[in-house]
Amino acid sequence: MKPEINVSDVIARLGGTTAVAEIFGIEPPSVSEWKQRNHIPRARLMYLQLAHPHVFEGNEEAEGSSRATNGASQSDTCPEKVA
């Protein structure tokens, strides 16, 4: 069984519900639903682990988060930087 992350903690570390909604271009109630269910959709979680690895550092519950970037820096993983 996979360890679970604390979704509320991850969202707080990213700046809150509105900030996370802005990252994905979605409405804040969708992010609030993630918190209520303690579940971030897989593709969105994978993106967060790559684009914002600092949020998952030291969080042993986030499986694979320390190796998610394979040594890439945050600027290397931001979609705005991808050509």
C-alpha cells in the first residue's frame, strides 16, 4: 500500500487553495475538494512533485518525491522554461 501525503499540508506549502488553483488554471473549489478527500489527482500530483520539489522535501510520506526530478533544478522542470 502506498504511503499517503497530507494534501492540506502540501496545498498550504504551495501558498494555499487559491495559489494552487492558479498553478493549474482551475477554480479554488476544485482544490478545496482535494483537501476534503485528501487526494490530489495523480497527474497533478506528479506535476507538483516535479515543479515544486521543495514542497515534498523532508516529507517521507510523498513516495518518490526526492527522486522525482532526477537531479533537475526547479527551473529545469517549470513548464514555462520548456522549449
